[in-house]
Amino acid sequence: MKRVLVKVPASTANLGPGFDTLGMALSLYAWIEMSPAKETTFRLHGEQMQGLPTDKTNLLYKVAQLVFKEAGVQMPELHIEMYSEIPLTRGLGSSASAIVGSLVAANALIGSPLSEDKLFQIATSLEGHPDNVGASLFGGIVVSAWDGEQADYVRLAPHPKLETLVAIPAFQLSTEKARHALPSQVSMADAVFNVGRSSLLVAALASGELGLIRHAMRDRLHQPYRAALIPGMTAILECAADNGALGAALSGAGPTLIAFVEADSPRKAELERFLVETLQREGVSAETMWLKPSVSGTEVRVEETNADSVNDGTTLMSRIKGEVVQ
Ligand code: HSE
């Protein structure tokens, strides 16, 4: 019997101007375990997983079956376990981590017939944009473009001094709702503004010129339209750099806000206070977390077991004990 355990990082998408294009993996993780079984069963660990489907309508199960179909393999019954530190519907790529984790686990279970690039293509079309899935799959900073059929990408190594502070508001915001807030057309001036900022940001991140992030992490394509959904966001984006950040952005579709920081900055406590108090003034309570870029993307462990996973008396939680940090 084979059992596959996949560890997959959270991600922040857009990084301000790189709407649907830039993503960075973060040091917050989800674990997905998959093994063949006599009948399909699930163990979803942790409070936030409660209420998710535990039958064949489960996203993890459906994504795994896509892999088997693509590879021409039959494996209709699975035992699936999952634990996630990544808060759901907050803009930290929880759905991308589930899609990527399940694709990689299912592929490893059948001997990895699909290439990493193929998994990226499938993940991008399932998610509808490549930014979160690319970061979760490859780790680091991923610059990608998708034309609806083909996704191309380049992975950049994050600067070793780069760290982030996320402020996660205590309310959920679906990507669908946050995308509905966007206009269907933008002006040439705004498009040119974003091409400039996004290009500058990629160059700054690639060359390690962290001081440029302040000017590069500005956006006119999505953040201004989403501001109404996230009280306090505009003030944070405008003033974070004056309060100790290298720059700040809405993380993905929000509501989480992310500030980029130099790891050895003496102003980290000041920045944290600024974020929390700015949100508080708008009546929004938020949890903060210091996260590093996750240099690794998805990590896979394949194990041969004697017993079947459902009945061997152990669970995923005992196998990842010591790795779970949050
Ligand atoms: N690029 C996407 C958006 C990310 O901003 O809608 C969603 O997670």
C-alpha cells in the first residue's frame, strides 16, 4: 500500500500591481494525505475544515480524479486526510493550496506520470488564474501569465531579508465577490501605470533592490475598487511605508493585508501596531502573523505501508506533529 503526504504553502497573490500575475509562497502550510482505499473516506482535521463535504463531491477528491483521468488510471476509492493552517477565504490562497496539494498527491500516488508543468496548467485552469497556484506549487516568487490555455512562468528566489506581516481581518471575503467589484474596462492611463509598477516590482524583487518596493507596490487595477469591501485598507496601503514597511498590498482578493518588511528592521513592532490600530479604528479586528516567503513549494513524501491507512490506528496529525507551527 502506498500513502502520499504533501505539504503545500499558502500564498499571497498580486503583490499590489501584478493582478492575476504575481504570487509569493508564504510560510504557512496545509498538509494533504492520500492513499488508495476500499471505499472513499475522509478525515478533515481542525475546526475550519468542519462542514466541508466528506463524500465524492469534496474538492480534493474531484481534483485527484482529474489527475487519474488525465493519466488514464482508475483509482475510484481514496482515503484522504487534510489539515490546514491557512485561513479560509481570507486571501491567503487556501483554495489554491487544496487544488495544488491534491494534484501533487494524486500524481505521486500513481508514480508521477504528469509533469510539474502539466500540474501547473491544470491548477491554473481550475483556479482561473495562475498567481496563487504557481506560488504554492513552485515556492518563492512566481511571475506568470495565462491566456486561458497556456500558463508560462518564471520563479524568482525571494531576497533572504524579505519578511512579511499579514493582518487577517476577522471576516471572510470570497474571491468571487471581490472580483465582482472590479470594472470590466480600465483607462489606458491606469493600464500604463500598472505595467510600469508591476515591471518595476519584478525587477526590484529579482535584483534585491528592496527600497524600490515602496514605489513599485502601487496599483490602479484592483485595489481601489476593492477598498470599499475592506475598511481601513486605503489608509494602510497609503501609510504602511511611513510606519516601517517596505510596501503593502491587499493579499490576493483580500481581506488580508500584507506588508513587506526587512527581516532585521527595528520598526517591526511599530508596523504591527499601525496595522492593528488602523483596522481597529474602522471596527475591524484582525489577527497578525509574521510570515517568511516559503522558498520551497509543494513537498511530497511517499510511504509504503503494510496496513491500509484507514485502519492502521494513526492519523495525519501524528505524522505532522512537530511541523505544525500555528
Ligand atoms: N488574482 C486573484 C484576484 C487572486 O485578485 O482576484 C485571488 O486569490
